[in-house]
Amino acid sequence: MRSLLPILFSVLLLTALGCWRGGAPSTPSLPSIQHRSSDPARVEAPGLHNVFRLADNLYSGSSPDDDEGFRSLRKLGVQTVVSVDGARPDLARARRFGLRYVHLPIGYDGVPQQQAMRIAKAVRDLPGPVYVHCHHGKHRGPAAAAVVHLCLDDKCAVEAAVAWLRQVGTDPRYTGLNAAPRQLRRPTAEELDRVPADFPEVVEVSGLSAVMVGVDKHWEHLQVVRAAGWKTPPNHADLEPPHEALQLLEAFREAARLPGVADRTEEFRRWLADAEAGAGELEQALRNRKGKEAVDGSTVEKAFRNVGMACTRCHLKYRDVPQAP
């Protein structure tokens, strides 16, 4: 009898620790995801970034990079990929690697209850393991994965989910995403059963959100160019600096012409105009070079920072926090 006491103590301790440390199985009324007996673990996988394993059948991370990323998903045993990013999923590659894609995008302002339930139902009902991703794997993807974990495991603690967002590096400026675990109302199994099981491969994101996907892409390209000294990077021969700045400029111009933008606040429209002007200055500065001579670094940096500041202040007020209905 004495020899059984350490085992009994260990079982009770694991039960008390809850979702992130292999807690007891969820009640039969709520089908749960399976848990490992450790905290969410970082996973190194070629072609994927910021990957964490939250449970045996739930991963979170970045969008896959080309064949290498999809090959890594296969090696992890992933069968279903859920994108919460606004960009169009790479369906052709996914199919080539035998993976199913589900596209359920969210914004930077949080995870709406109905969308949280749709994502949770996809993770619960579709073949797993499931890989939930945004673009970088640090903000929207982890927030979605955290609420999925809460939806599917009634032993999972809200504060543990919030702590995991800090662990994965979710920017605290995204107040809506960081608050998502606390704002979620956990659904019952019956409520999840009633959620439509139409899991689209692609959702066409329209309007301002779609344009901003392009803005994000060209801004990231310019960051790569900047790291290469404002020249075409050796490993990215397709990135021509002035052209990327021009594409950014056109994206801001397109945003300003969208229906509904005229109805937004004067402040929003002014900041959008500031970003457009900064992109124009950046393009001009990158074109002001003679032959192979370097550009004027101080002028380019100033224009680059002006665009960044315009975007940052707009994001902080209009994108990264919940908006009034």
C-alpha cells in the first residue's frame, strides 16, 4: 500500500495542473483535444516559423514557406491546415502534399465568438493533427489556437492561455488578440454541433482588409531590402527596391479609393494620406541614384520611418483593438 502513495500523488498533481500540463481528460460532454505532459513546446521545422505544439493534435505557427514548409507539416503528421490569415492559402501546394486547407480569417482586433467556434469545430471534427497559422505565427494564429484550446478543453485555464500568448511573442499592442482568451464564452458541445460544417478552402477577403494584405506584403519586402542596405538582396533577386516602394504607394492609393473609406474619420483618412505620401517619398529616394552608386541613406531612412509611423499609429487605434459595432 505504501508503494502506491507516490503514484497516487503524481496522478493528483497532474490533474491539478490543468490544460498546459497534461490535465485530466475533459468531461465526456465536450470532446477534447489530446494533451502531452508538458508546457506548449517550441518545434523547429524547416520552412515554418514560431511553431508550437499545444497538444498532440494541435499546432500553431506561421504560413508555410514553399515546398519546404509543407514538407515539414507532413513530417509532423499534420492533415488539416487552418489559416486565420487574410492572404489566399496556397491550395495547389497543400493538395500536392496531401493536406486539406481551411480558410477562416480573423483580424488583429480579436477573435469573434462565432469565428472562434467555427475554428474550434474545424479542429474538433476534421482529421488531425491540425496546424493553425497566420502569416508570422506570432499574433492572430496563436490567439486563434488559444481560444480553440479553451473551447475544446474545459480543464484549460484562461490565464494559462493568456500566458502562452506572451510566451509565443504576441505583441501586447494587439490588445484585442491578447484579450481573446478572457473574452471568449466557452461553447458547449451542443453549441459546437450546431455550428455549420462548411469549412471553405478560400475566403475572398474584400475591401480594405484585402488591400492591407498587399500593404503588409510589400512592407515586409522593403524590410528585407533595408537589411540588404537598400539594394536587391542576393537571395531575393525578384525584389527591386524602387518597384516595391511603388507597389506600396499604389496599395495605399487603392485603399484611399475604396468605397466606405470616405465615411471613416478625418483622422483615419489623414493618416492613410500620410502613409501614401511617405511611400511616394521612399520610392523617389530609392530611384535617386546614379548608376551603381548607393542611395542617400538618410533620406531613404527618413521616408521609411515616416511610412512606419503613419501605419503604427493607425494600427494602434483602428486595427489592433476591438472596434465599436
